[in-house]
Amino acid sequence: MSTEAPALLREFVAAMRALWQQDLSDAERWRRVAGLLPMLLDSSGLRESAKSWPTAPADYPRPQNLLFYEDPDYRFVINGLIKRPGETTAIHDHAHTWTVYSVLEGEERVVRYRRTGGALEEDGAYDVRPGFIDIVPPHLIHAEFAGSDRTVAVIIRSEKVGGFLQGRFDLASGAASAAPGPEQIPYLL
């Protein structure tokens, strides 16, 4: 994958790189990343491009993210994710990584959980629609439930996932396990 940002992402990547040059706590840095995300969400070029982003095969055994950009110096990545109507994710976390997430089209419900003893309890739920920006700190347990239409999301991560294990959780038993994160599919915008 080229280390040069695609034209549709260049302004955003430049702003991200400037942000990484500042001495900030992780929480503050990712709060500011959320403040930059409208640069992508409001991009008519990116929204037009998203109309043709592919969806992983329905029977594919592992989640997939489109990988648009990985920064060669600061390691942050820009991903795309497409969900079919009604598609859900496993209850999971993103291990040690930070994530900022929103949708370009469609909507979904995100449910957050907390572990209490050996059980898993719901710890809030909200709807993600275009313009709503979610900051997901490390080890935050959650699941996503797509609405009745195709959902197209943009994800900014602190590093490329898929090469290390992330938490998976069973709601009924509260049991935790580990599985690789989403497979990263390089995609040229």
C-alpha cells in the first residue's frame, strides 16, 4: 500500500499528522480526532466513492475493513466498513487501540457493555446516524446492530487491527475469549 494519502483523504491526513506532532494525552488526542472527522463525513467526494465500496461475502468467517490509509510515521489508519441491512457484530472490544467512528450512510445501534463479576451487563446504547461521532477507548466492550438499510462507516484507528487478538464476549455466559480483529483489505479510493 502506498504511504501517500489518497487525494480524498489528503487534507484530513495532514490535519491528523499535525495533531500527532502535539504533546497530548491519548484521551485528548482522540477527542480532537473526533473534531476532525467531519472533514471526511462532509466530503461529497468520499460519500460518492462510498456508493461503490464492496461488502464482504455474507459467509466470510471474519469481519473485514477496507484499508484506505496507514500512516507510515504515526501508525493511525483510516478504514471503511460496510454492513448489510440487519447485520450485527459479535460483542467485542478493540484491545489496546483507540477508535473514532461514524457513518456516512445508513444507521446502526451501538450497545456498550461492562463486565461485572463473571457477567456482562448493558452499559448504554445509542443510535449512530450520519454526523454522530463515537469515540471508543481501549477495551470498551460493545456490539453494533445495523438498521434496515446498508450502513457505510468511516473508522479512524490508532493502529491497524487484525494482526493481534481482541476481546470477544458471550452475553449469556459472560465468558470472554480472544479472536483476531477485522481483516484489513487494502482499497484504493
